[in-house]
Amino acid sequence: MFVRMVYATGDPTKVDTAIRALNSQGRELLEERPGYLGAGIFVDRELGKLLTASWWQSEEARRNSDEVMRERRGGLLEPFAATTAVENYEAVVVHQVRRPEAGGGLRLTRLEFDPMDAELLTETFRASVVPRLDGLSGLARTSLLVDRERGRGLVGALFTDRQSLSASRGVQASARHEGAAKAHVTVIGLEEFEVVYAEPSN
């Protein structure tokens, strides 16, 4: 599977306007595109950060959908977004436990690695990190997304409620430390978001 992430920042007081547009017009546009598998909307209301993810059956389907979404994205995010960044990834590991729920939490870990270590990262995450996270209370889904060419990755851990997200911090910190050392990756960012909407990706 392939994923497009859109990361926007802006005035926190205007974020709900963008969420409403994405949750209605944005979802309708995505659902019309061939190869669409699901999407998610995540928000940090306090700081004014909005993250969207759309999941695609193939790299070609993702690329073709972007031709339409690029034209409409600015209008959907107005008047909230002051900055917008788009990133593309391949979903190399997706471990689904249960259906994500609105009001839950997402922890996002940003990684950098030598592109030659992409397979090492994938196998380390699958063999060492997923089993550590699998038993966490409230875990809905964990995934590893990579950009092989740029040597960048994202680890997403979705929880059904914010209490489970908070309670998991210590265990995931330990798994992150161990996994990063084994896979020769550098953790360059750690963020948490509220789940506004999240469809299964598989």
C-alpha cells in the first residue's frame, strides 16, 4: 500500500473549519478516485496542527489522485492553513488490531535512516517493535511507512482512546529506543494527535 500525508499548520481557532471541509468534500473526492483504500484526519487543536493520511492500492493510484487533490487542497484547508507540506510513503508494515475510533489518539514518530537500511528497518519493526506494542491496552493499529529514496520514515500508533495513548508512552519509548538502535535509525520527531476520523486501511 501507498500513503499520502498532508501536514498543515495554522490558526488553532480556525482548524474546525478545515476539518469539516475535509470530512465532507474531501472524503467525497477521495472516494471517487480509483485505488482508494481509506483515510484519516488527525488534529492538535492546541497548537494548530492538522494531519491527513490517504491510503492507496498502488503508487500509480496515489499519483493519479494527487492531480485532482492538488487543485482542491488549498480550498479545503482555507482559512486555517498557513503552511502545508505533502509527503508520500510506502506502507511496509501495517498491523491492525481493531478499528480506530474518533476521539482516540495517534502517536507519530519521524525517522531518518540510510536508504540502504530500509529492509533492516522493516524487519526490525516487524520482528521487534510490533510484538512489544501488540499487547498495549487500546492499541488499534501500528504501521511503518517509508520513503526509501529519501531515507525517511513514519511510525504510527493509533489508540482507541486518549487514556490508552497516555498510558502507552513508557512502553513505546522503550520499544523505540531498542528498535532505533537495532535498525540504525535516528528519531527526529515525536508528535501526538487526536483522531478525528480514521478508516481501516486494509
